[in-house]
Amino acid sequence: MKKKLIPIAIGSLLGTVSIGAHAQASYSIFGNFAAQVESISATDSVTATGAPSPLTDRPARTRLSNVSSDLGIRGSVKIGNGLTGVASAVTGLNADGSTAQAGLWGTAKDVFIGLSFDEAGTLKLGRLTGAARWISGTPDFSPAGAGPQDNQAALSGAAGLVSPQFNARLDNAIGFESVRWNGFSVRGYYSANEGKSNSAVATGQRISDGAYSLGAQYVNGPLDLRAAYELRNDKQTLNAGAGSKTSDKVFRVGARYTLPTSTIVAITFDRQEYSDDTATGTARRSLSKSGWVVGAKHNFGKHAVYGGFGSAGNISGSLANGTALNGANTGMRQIVLAYNYAISKELVFDTFVSVLRNGNRARYDYDAGGLGGIGNGAKLTAIGAGLRYSF
């Protein structure tokens, strides 16, 4: 009996701690452990002239992949007068023990401290999920929005660019997320320009790498509408040149609707624009592209089926010398089909097939769990199955 009472007592101490006469703090520990076995390949690559390029193909290989495992702690303390102090720290875990990702521990996810106002919303300081990343998952029903079964590749950027980062979290950020008023809520974030140049710089260009992110949502019964605008300055995305004055912008809209049959259907559309004010000659001055993803999920008992289709359009833009970019065959298509079975409340089995087909001049990879370094025109195929445990 004593052995059983010890963990109960410890849990009680962690769960609720009194602070002073009027404040009470509560804490919770949560997490996900997920891994899946996959067969993944990249075939049909071509050269710049359209000829087969077998040297850049990736024959099918089997791998065990970590799928967005994480561990977090969340705390709050009631201060009074409708004010609550909040804090959360979430770190990625590597269920496959990959030493390339710092062994067991991965990178920080959402980590913040803040104040919550009962009738207004929550002010957060830390590493935050911006509005563009938040909306990107609207049509994606894969567990944690990760792995090759994630169908967001069409929204992850333009093929061949150096990480546009719209689906990445905002570091050094200040954010506010409102409560919902008659179904309507807003959110806004500012990522500080800590990389700003000194008063004198060798390149002659003063960089200020701040970012701004705005989002809105309207929920009414089965309908969920979302919109976001994000601007990321001086990330040197377009030509990957240090010291470049660049601007990365995205506008996204998304919608979900739950049918009477409990089937959820969803769609997201985005328009991305990139510019480099310091580009010269044949370097790219501007680039833009559109993409969209549709998805659906149907639950029946412990079973669920989901899938999605994504499409990225050809790019358009111009070089610094005024020449129009040739955007022919720079788009992609992706289809995902998957099945989940809830073994228990905590444990879920997942299996999937995902195929991504690039245009002859495109190099899109899976948004999560990609192969990396694929050739132009590659066709990526992944099939796999795994387990996810959440607590």
C-alpha cells in the first residue's frame, strides 16, 4: 500500500502548488512518442535539358523515422482580477535515437512565458508558432502534421529556394492570441530583429531581420475559416546571398467544414512572394507562386481514413536585368492516402502511401521527412506504418 501511495503523493505535489494566500499554480506534463517504418524512393530525375539523370535518383530504402515526437511541461498560476501567468516548454524527441539530431533530444518547439487575460487573450514571449504555420495544417490530418503522409509540401515554399521558412516557428517572438468573440478571434506576432546590422557594414547593406505575422479565425458550428499574412525580412532566401536585402511574404486562407456524417473536409490556398532588392545581373529580383491543398478525414468507431491532394503552380518573376523568369514545369502534385486505428485512447496505429510528382524543373521534397538533395523532376514515393503514443 505504501508503494502505491508514494507516486500518488508526488503527483499531487506536482499537480497543484499553493503560492501565498491567494495564488495557486498548476502544472502538467504531456508528450507524444511516434515512430514509423518507411520505404521511400526518388526516381525519374532529369537533367536541365530533360534527359534522364539516374545518378540523382534515390532507389527505395527502408528507414525507421521519428515522427514529431515531443515532451513538454505546461504551467499556470492564478494571479487574480482575471489575470493568469502561463508558461510552456516543449522539446522535440528523437524516437529513433538519431545522433544527427542531438541524440534523444531534438530542437525546441513552442517555448514561452506569458500572461493570460480572461476577457481578452494571452500575451506570449518566446519561440512561437506564427499564423502561416498555424494555417498550413488546416487541410492536413496526419498525426502531428509530420512525416511523408503530411500533405503540405505544396505550401512549404518554391522548389529550389533556400528554406522560405513560412512553415517554421518564429524565434525571439512576442505574440498575442485573443479569446473568441462571437466566433471571431485574432492573433499577431513580431519576431525581433536581433540580427540587425551594425551602423557600418562591409557589404554596404544594413540588414534588419524582423518578421511580422497576423492571423484571424471565425468559427460557427461546423464551419472554421482562417486567414493569415506573414512578412519575413532579410532572410536571404531568394538568391541565398549573405547581406542581401530580401522580403518573403505569404498570404494564406483556409477552411474546414464538418459534415453531419462526421466527415471533415478542408482546403488551404496560399500566395507566396519573394524579392531581393540587391540582386544584380542574372540573379533573381522577384519570384512568386501559388499553391493549394485539399484534405478530408472520416472517423468510424476506432477507425479513421484520411487523405489529401496538393498542387503547387509554376513560378513567375523576373531577373535583376529585367528578363522574365522561365517558370515552365516548375510545379508539383502530391497525393496522400492513409488509415488510422485507435488501439486505445493513447495508442494509435497509422499506415499510409504518399506520392509526390515534380515538374521537370522542380525539386519539391516532402514537407516533413523528406529525402533531401533530390534531382529535378523527381517522383517521390513513400509507404509506411507506425505507432504513436500520446499522454
